[in-house]
Amino acid sequence: MASKIELYEKSSQEFKPFKHFTSRIQVMKKESNYGGEVASKWTDILNQFLANKTYPVVHPIGKETFSLYAVFPTGIFEYALDIDKATTLIKEKNIKPIKVSPSNIIEAVDQGNINKDLNRIKPNHKNPVMVLQSCYLTNNKPYCINGNHRIFEAYQNKDKQIEIYVFKDLDFVPFFYDVLSKATYFLEIDYYNVVKDKRYLLHGENSMFANEFE
């Protein structure tokens, strides 16, 4: 399958966060009483904290980050992930990797993020192989955010195993580089819960991720 990375990179520049948040808020407001409460909270957050935030985020020089693109009815949004911070978190929490067959994880590699000419790859292994799996970011499929070449090389070499770190749902919230990435992710969970009448990842009937945003 052809990669859409270049298209997403270009399209994401035109994304309007305020328009997206307003669209989600309007839908939630009409959905239910609970939806109205969630919409009210997100309206406050939008007006008080997000309206003047810069988008797209400027990736700092010398810091390893990763852009993960989400397709919404309002356009393509760029989630910015801090790979260096993810590595720090792995060390601080002593998170252990899992061992998987490269053939079972090769689908996590976006073909647009790899150079298939192994002779032209410049190794950079300061950060480990990391994979996200989220209902809201990756359609519940594994997606490699660091170490694409290592997975591809292990697959090409027919290695039996490769070590990877897998992060699901809320595990990777600390990786978000900018405020809008975190806010948009929490908004999408709340939106899903309102529209589907679920309380996914929540601990109370009237709780919401809008309350977790700071």
C-alpha cells in the first residue's frame, strides 16, 4: 500500500484546530445530557487555553520527535510525539520490551517512513524501537513511531525476534510534545464516549477526559 505521508504532511499544514474542536463540541452538545456537560467543559478549555496555541507545532532542532497524522472530517491533524521523552520514561519506569517476530510486526511500519536501500541508512539507535496501538490514533493497529529501519532490516534478514516497546491508549500521553496534541487526543476520547454512549478509559459515569486536561 502506498504511503500517504507526503500528502498528510502538506494537508496537515492547513488544519484548523479551533474549527475541529468547535465541530466536535457541537455534536456532543446535541447528543445527550452527558454530552452537553462534556461539550461545556471543552468549550471552556478551548476559549481559555487553546484558542491562541500555535499550530502546527515547531519541532525543535536536536530533539527527536515524530509526527503521527490523524484523518478527521475537518482535515488532517498532526500529533507531535517526543521520542526522546519516551525513552526517558522507559528508563525512569523501568519499562520492559517484548520480543516479537519481525514478520508479525512489519505491518506496523509505514512504507513512507523507511529507506529500503539499507546501504543508505544512517543508524541512530539512541532511542529504542517503539510502537503505538490506539483506537483513536492508529485504528487499534500497531504503528511504529521509532525504529522503522530496524524492524525492516530484521524482517529482511529473517531474524527470529526483535525487541520492541508497545504503548497503548493512555501510556503514550506523556509523549505528546505540544498542548494541542494532548488536548486533541483527550477530545477524541470524550467525543467517542459521548457518541457511542461509552465510558471507555474512564472510572465514573459522569467523568470525562476534559477534566484531565491541564
